[in-house]
Amino acid sequence: QFPRQCATVESLRSGMCCPDYFPVFGPGTDRCGVSTGRGRCVQVTVDWRPHGPQYIHDGRDDREQWPIRFFNQTCRCSGNFSGYNCGSCRPGWSGPTCSQRINIVRRNLLDLNAEERRRFVNALHQAKVTIHPDIVIATRRREEIFGPDGNTPQFENISIYNYFVWAHYYSVRKTFLGTGQQSFGGVDFSHEGPAFVTWHRYHLLQLERDMQNMLQDPTFGLPYWNFATGQNTCDICLDDLMGARSNFDVSLISQNSIFSQWRVLCESIEDYETLGTICNSTEGGPIRRNPAGNVARPMVQRLPEPEDVAQCLEVGVFDTPPFYSNSTDSFRNTVEGYSDPSGKYDPAVRSLHNLAHLFLNGTGGQTHLSPNDPIFVLLHTFTDAVFDEWLRRYSADTSTYPLENAPIGHNRQYNMVPFWPPVTNNEMFVTAPENLGYSYEVEWPGRALRVTEMITIAIVTALVLVAIIFAAAACIVRVKKNKDELHQPLLTDQYQHYSDDYDGIATPSQSVV
Ligand SMILES: O=C1C=c2cc(C(=O)O)[nH]c2=CC1=O
């Protein structure tokens, strides 16, 4: 959430978070790399447009008008420079002056060879155990951020992967309304609204970037899991990938996989909600996963079908009022999985992204915990690939993204919570290869025909066949007639001839030679 340099009493009191890029003459001398033209420290811009009716507690949540409750000044970087101090490049650019274009390819996990699989699993594990070099997390609400003595900022270090988990938790946490009062759950800054696709896109980009830096490999790309297999098994739950099922406990991961050793963050949700605290970097129990094992909900014992993806990509409107989880004919609500794959909203339905989560039936199926299971990364890269294909097919323009009245956090110009530096939903509503420097190696399924389409095609085919038969028959008749006409004058001539010259009785064979 915030750069380590800004997690201080002074920074919080001043509201300024503009770290030096290169402190030539001591701290505060090169804010945002100003001396080399990288950027400047400016007033934060926030979204003040009205949000939808779901959130009724304005003024009570630190995430409102993000990030103004914490900081009102931030770096604005020039050109292709980016990052909390303008020390890095915008996605899609690299090099010392950020002037070289790059393209990262995100591939199907199942297409990786043995060595690539090993490297990817190791990279995830390294991210799980490596402290984030730049970012720290707040473990208290703004009201209590200076600690019990008023002078001890309540921030913690966190690993790269756990920051990925924590950011998701922070975006979905309930609004604390006071001790003894129920926390308010009608709020979600990353789901059930148009920002679902943009928020998760940035979430992945940030992990990919952090892992590239950690590995010192700017070409590292996150793979994807094509979850639309229609099967009732998890095809990536193998020991050389995301871990097979344990032989000893159906809801655990096999000990042959490093992921069986991973421990889960943000488990104590009831404590956070009743005490008004925030998840910290303390880990708890193991990842739980029991794919297709939810016997109480047979509907979530299967994965989506390839046809569901094809149908979802036919929904041409990005989002529809009320821009929420009950929107109908909305591409966003369809890919998120609250509508059926054709776009029709149905409260009983779970499809695509939601269905893939629920199929995992464990840590990966609970919103406040789901990124703890590394399958989350792959499930979301695939969801992002569908979003990118939709942007490409419809040449989508940001004007189709709602500017106001979306649920809180979901308006076009809202800074996505809790990312730093501030980044709007708008900035992620662009095609990835041209604007964000990555692309997917994927083939999209063709759509099967609907019954009405099949009937139409059958009728048209039958009509064409009948027309061909008629045309052929007419042709034969004409040819025959022409043949007859060709013979006719000969006969007439002959008859005329005979009638002119012949004076006796002719036999038929004589007259038609
Ligand atoms: O982690 C998630 C878990 C989810 C469960 C549902 C549901 O439809 O019930 N949706 C989810 C989204 C998640 O991100």
C-alpha cells in the first residue's frame, strides 16, 4: 500500500508521500526524481463523483476517495517513468530512460515444459518468502495509525506474495462502524462492479512487476489457467504445478508440493471485524483445497465450459446499470460470473470466474482469503485474457466505462484501493499488448450454434437444395427442348422437300434419314 519512506509520523502528518529518486544532497532533495525530469510532487486527484446506493456510510471508511485519508500529495511521473518515486517505467517500457518497448507473453501453464514449470513454482515460492523491497502495510485504521502512544506508526513489512494477498483482503474488508456494532458488508472495492476487471488487472501487473524485479528478469510473465474445460477435475493440481491432492486429507495439498508448506494470511476475519483491526503479516494454517468436493452445492462441482467463454465474449456491452452484481446483459457481470454465460442475470447462477473460485472449495473460494492459494494468480490471468479479448473485439473506448453511480470504488476515475501510487480504473481499461506491454498466447473457442440458428441454417440449406433441383430440372427440359428444336427444321425441310419433289408414297424410314 505505501512506500516504506512514507510510513513515518512526519510523512503522515504532512500528507506528503513523494520519496526521493536519488537523494543527491540528502533526504528531500530529489522528490519524485525531479532533478532528472522524472516527475514532480503534486496534489493527489481523487474521484468525487457520486457512487451507487449500496454504500450508506459515507465518512466512515479509510478507503473513501482513496488515498486522501492518508496522503494528499504524491509523485506524478513524466513520460514513461512510473512508480512511487518515478524510479521505474510504465508497464510496457524498460531501459534506463524507459524508452524501450517490451512485450511479455503470458502462456498457458500446461504448455510450460518441465524446466519452465519448476522455475515458475520456485519463483512463486521465492515471492512468498521475500520481503517486499518498497511497500509496507498499515495494520490499523487511520484513526489508530499512530499507535497507542501516538508516536508509533502501525505499519509492517510483508513478503511480495503476501502483499498480493493482503491487497485483495484490504479491498474487500467490511467497513468498521465501531466497537459493539456490526461491520458493514455492502462494500467491495474490487468485486461486484465494473472495477472487477480493471482492479484485478492491476493487481496482477503489480505482482508480475514485483516478481520481475525479484528475479531480475524483465521478461518474466505470469502464466494462465484455462479453467473453462467443463471438467470436474483440476488439471493444474499436479505436483509439478499447483500441487496434487494430499493422500492423507482430501482438502490439503500433497507434501510433494512446496505449496503444502505455505501458510495463509488474513484468516482471523471475525477478530478484524469485531475489534476494528486490520489483517497483518502473521500467517496461520495451511491452504485448503478440495476441487469439485462441495457435495452440498452440486452446481459448483464442475468447471465452466469452453462454450461459456465463447458466449460471454458475445456480450457486447461492458456494463449496465446498476453496475452491480445484479446487472444483466453486462459483459463484466458475465465474466465475473453472476450472470449466466449469455449475459442474463440469474441470482441462482455462478459461472466463469466465480464458478472457478467456488469449484476450488476451500481457501481459493473465500473472497477475503482466495489469493493465498496460488491458483488465484492463474485463474485471474485467464479472466484478464478474456477481458483483453473483449476489449480487442469491441474496440472498446473508456467512454463505455461508467463515470459515476457505480458502487463505491468502481467509478472510472476512482483510484483503485489500496494501490500506490494512485492508479485509476480508467488506466487499466485499455488493450494490453498495445498499452500495457503484455499479451496472451491463447486460442479462443468458437461459439456452438443455438437451436434457432441451426433451424435457420437447415431451412436455408433445404431452400437452396430445392432451388438447385428446380434449376437443374429446368436446364434438362431446356436442353431437351433445344435438341428437339434443332431436329425440327430438318424434318420440316425434308417434309417440305419431299412434299415438293416426291410424288409417290414414302415410308417413315425414308422420310427421316
Ligand atoms: O475469491 C473469491 C471467491 C468468490 C466466491 C464467489 C461467489 O460467487 O460466491 N465469488 C468470489 C470471488 C472471489 O474473488
